Amino acid sequence: MSKRKNPSNEGNPNHDFCEFLSELAEYEKNVNRNIYKYNAYRKAASALSTHPIRITSGKEARTLHGVGDKIAKKIDEFLQTGKLQKLENIHNDASSVSINLLTRVSGIGPAKARQLVDDGITTLDDLKKNINKLNHHQTIGLRYLDDFEKKIPRSEIESVEKILQREIFKLDPEYKITICGSYRRGKLESGDIDTLITHPSFTSKSPKNNLLDDVVRTLESCGLVTERLSLGPTKFMGACKLEDLPTRRLDIRLTPCDQYYCSVLYFTGSDMFNKDMRAHALDAGFTLNEYTLRPVDINSEEDIFDFIGYPFKIPEERNK
Ligand code: 8DG
Ligand code: CA
Ligand code: CA
């Protein structure tokens, strides 16, 4: 999963509100570990990012789904003073600044960051001198911090996709491969490469297998995969690199073929779109997650929308 995200800026007349709300969201997640507030800020930012006209007061913002009184007040304060006192305070608080900095490293979550800061490790230089306090994932995350924060152009992911297909089909042409995430939603740039694979021999009822291990070893032999962050039976987190381009974050998930469509839907996102759709599924009496739509069987992504009575959206329309 890629870190540091903001609702898109492209032509968004409310982007300044979205930016401060996203920053407050990150603060709640990383520093306070308050996922409830994190979600509330993200939801408001998402509502504002898709609102086509400039909001001129908190009262007006309040009419959007996901904007409550507290956020409306912040919008008024921002409109009146050009800043937000709460954010100013956060910027002036050394431990908040450090925690936000350390969580930029792949593998360092809010709890680990807090622990490091409590141990007096507050800068990237401090981290470099205390590699012994980091696990393998965090060490590689630190090494490639700059690269991992660079956006990946769509054309580069297209090249990676071709190599993935060529190498994995050489192993076995029965694999199915889908790059999900923002790439599948048509974005011109992505934070990382979210790859989903399945194989007809792997179902939710079949025993464990070595499929993902085989795939990762093949991709290492051909030189595409350059680092492993973690590898389990169904989830690989790592890095890949093309020629002299930056090192990129690559995730590969192996999913049972009977759960493929729910997984594709889930990993395509966006996160906000998923939340919306899951809530809708619940209202309609279903449970939707990355594995299944209970209590029914589905044979396509469209089926999922049909069953819960949610208007079908092509991936490019899921950029909530
Ligand atoms: P990006 O990498 O270009 O920044 O965007 P992304 O592809 O949309 O985000 P991602 O963080 O790589 O996550 C991929 C998908 O995983 C996302 O679109 C939807 C799904 N997902 C959820 N919930 C969560 C969650 O809590 N964290 C993350 N990271 N992903 C989630 O539905
Ligand atoms: Ca990801
Ligand atoms: Ca992604």
C-alpha cells in the first residue's frame, strides 16, 4: 500500500481545503492513532475533492455528505484567516513532526514511529545511525525513501505489466494477472504497483501451494524484482526496477480463483469508493470484503454491483 496520499488536485477548486484536511487526517492516523477521526477527515476531503465549484463558507460545506459542524468551522477559520491554528500547533510540535517524518518510511507505522521518537530517534539521520532498531522491511524502506515517494508514470507501469505477463506466463499460461490500484482506475501516475494474480489450481478450499514463491523467484531471476520486503503464502511486498529508473514499490497478491473478482474490486479501490460500496452492500443485506460477497456466488465484477443494487462504475469512475 502506498503512503502519503491526497485527493487529486487536478482542476479541483477546493484543493486547499482538501490539503489541510488530508494533513489533519495523517496527523490523526500517525500521531494520535485515531482511525475514526482519520476517516472523518478523509471522507470530508473526498467530498470536497469531487465538488465541482468553489466552497465559500463552512455553512455551504456543511451541505456536503461527510462534512460536519467541526470541519465546517475549520473551513470558516481557513477562509477568514488563511490558516488553521490546529495545524500551526502541529507544525510547532516536535514529536508530531518527527512521527510524521518517520512514518514516511515503508514499514514504519504509527506505533513504531512513536517508539523510535520515545527512544530519541527523531530524524532520518538518527534512523540511519540506528539501523539495528529496524527490521528488514524498514531498512529497505529507509534506503529507498526518496525513490518510493516518487510517483510512477503510467507508461512505466505498462512496461512492468508486459514483463510480469511475459515472465509469469512463461511459468504457466494459466495464471491470471491484473494490476489494480490507481493504475486500473486510469490514473496517469501511481504511488506503487498493486498486482493481483490467481491460478485455476488455487481455490479457497485447496491446500497451500508454492505459486507465489515460484512467481517471485522467476521475477527475481529476470531482474525485474530487486528487493523483498516480505513474502508470505499469498502476499509479496517488494521492489522492482527498470534500467536506470527509480526503484519502485511492487506488491503481488495471490488470491484463490473463486475470490478473484471481489479481490480485483477491493484492490482497485479507491479506498473511499470501497467504503461507500461496502456500506451500500450492508444496507442491502450483504457483507462485501476483499474475499467474498456473502451470501452469494459471483462470476464477474459486474455481478457484485448487480447483487447489491449499486450502479456499475468502470474503474475510471471509482476515483472517489
Ligand atoms: P496510489 O498507490 O497511487 O497512491 O493509490 P491506490 O492504488 O488507490 O492506493 P493503495 O494504497 O496502493 O491501495 C490499493 C487499494 O487497496 C486501494 O485503492 C483500495 C484498497 N484499500 C482499501 N482499504 C485500504 C486501506 O485501508 N489501506 C490501503 N492502503 N488500501 C486499502 O480498500
Ligand atoms: Ca499498494
Ligand atoms: Ca497503489
